[in-house]
Amino acid sequence: MGSRLHAMIAKEFLQLGRDRLALTLMLFVPVAMLFIFGWAINTDVKHVPTAVVDLSGSVEARKLLEAFENSQYFDIRHRAANTRELARMIDDGTARVGVVIPPDYASELARTRARVQVIVDASDPQVATSAMNAAAALGADRSLAILTETGGAVVRKDAPPLDIRVRAWYNPDLVSAIFIVPGLIGALLMQTTVSVMAIAIVRERERGTLEALVVSPIRRWELLLGKVIPNLLVAYGQMTMALGVAHFVFEVPIRGSLALLYGLSAVFMWGTLGIGILVSAASRTVPQAMQLSFMTFLPSIYLSGLLFPIEGMPRGAQYIASIIPLTYYLRIVRGIVLKGIGFEYLWPNVLPLVAFGAVVFSLSILRFRKQLD
């Protein structure tokens, strides 16, 4: 019995050694994933993109902005001429925080009653909480410094010398579900279009029905469209149900155009369906297709900004996030659902999806034709 068991174990190890794909999935991928996620995921958000409207232009205003920069929580990247331009930057995601310094800041500061407005994009509660806490702490530190410089001069009891007023836009109550649930729509669409597409093609190849379709009168482009369209319709059905649950169960507001959301979702799914076809070409069995689909799905979940803010990731991880299509789709779906913005704000996120879809779907068609040959 022992010799037979040893022979069986040896045979399994030999087969595993010959199956390079399975060996890679078992040994190297988990280690790589552990390294990437341990390195990239960071909930301590710093260097939040910030825009400034400095209507004062005084030395005191410059000192305040230097304090914002030195805190490491705010990265002042943009200067806006007025509050309307600032609002546009926050709407399109160029800035996550806006600082408005009034024209009388210097004179009011001399009277120890200055006010500064800080506007925070609260669609991501985690980033918003970090920014709001940092702004409040900065205001307290500056007020203490002013009191020290003035020798503890008497100030009004109802306000500090520097009163930083924080306003939270889009999600003022900082409800996590309002941020997470719209993002899950993108995750569902990706999971459906990649894994279901790959599994459907591999299953037909295993059963031999794909070869039967090749020798039938149906043309190859008709065969491909016959695979793509049902998956696309199923994904749209899932999306509709998810939007209904988000709105009626989790009370997620839908402020933008649903027609625009459905249209831009097709651009996103164009690329993810291509990924599904490529996965099917690299898989010999359904379990392999499921494993490869999971490999493409997992980095997108953790590095796209679905669960963890991209601003808190190292620079290298942010570069990886910039090549993940789900990153751009999440900005689109959250921009439409939570902010109610239109295409004029969203097109910088649409262009990468168009480019990704064109490249990946073209490659997938070539691989699919090679499979049929």
C-alpha cells in the first residue's frame, strides 16, 4: 500500500511540474499578490490633491498655505482664479480639497478673527476624514501660534484667532455605503464580463462544440458577436439591479444621467470582454479560466480605489493603478451617481478606457481567430 501511495504522490508532483500554468498559479502568484498588496495598501492618506483660491495675496496667506503644504496631508497642485473654477476642479476630481482665503484675511488675522474655508470632496469618506481632521488640527496649531505671538491677547470666546470652516461636498454625512456601493457596480461588471466570457468559451472548447461551430455556416465575426452580446446584456441587467438596490436599499443618491452611465459602461465593458477572451485563450480548462480571471480581478479590486484610496498608495502603486481600467470607470460611475457631473467633466477618464478597449479587444480578436484556426 505504501509503495502504491508513494507512486501516486510522485505522479501528481510530476504532472504538476509539467503544468507550468498551474505551478505558477499555486506558488508564485500568491507571493506576488502578498508583496504587492502589502506594499500598496495604506489607509493613512497623505498628499491629497489640493486647489487654492487666494483672494488675499498677502504674506500671511502665503504662510498659511506653507503650513498646509508642510503638514504633508495637502499637496497644493492648482491655483484657481475664483470659487467657480475651484468648484469645477473638485467636480472633475482634479482636486479633492479646496482652500478659499478671503481678500480681508490679513486684516482680519490682525484682529484675531480670520476665517478660511476648506471644501472637501467627501465622496470618499476615508480621504475626507483625513483631510478634515488635518485641516482642523492645522487651524488649532495656527491659532495657538497666533496667541503665542500676540502674548496671549484676548480673543472672542466663540471663535479662535483662525477659524477654518470645513464643508463636505457630495456626502456630508460621510456614509461609507454611498462611496462603496457605486464602486461595487464596476466590480460586478468586470467580474461578469471577464470570468463569464472566459468560462463560456473554454467550456465550449472542452465539450467540442466550438469546433462544431467553426465548421458550421456561421461566420467568425458572427460567432464572436454571439458570445459578446449575451454577456453584455447580462452585465447590463446586473447593473440595473445593482443601481436599484443601491438607491432603494442603501439610499445612494443618483444625481446624474443614467443614459450617460449606461453608455460609458459599454466603453468599459468593451475592454473587459476583451480580457475575458484573452483569458480563455490562455486557459485549457474551466478551473484555469476561473483562476486567471481571479488574477485579473484581484489587483483591480485593491489598487483601483474601490476599497482603498489611491492617494494613500506609494508612487509606484499609483502608476499601476493608472493602467487598471476599473480605476477610470470608478471615477466615471461615482462622478455621475454621486456628483451628477456630465461628459465635459468625465472625458479625461473615458479616453484611457477607449484606448485600453481598442488595444485589448483587437488582441483578443486575433487570439480568438487563432484558436479557431
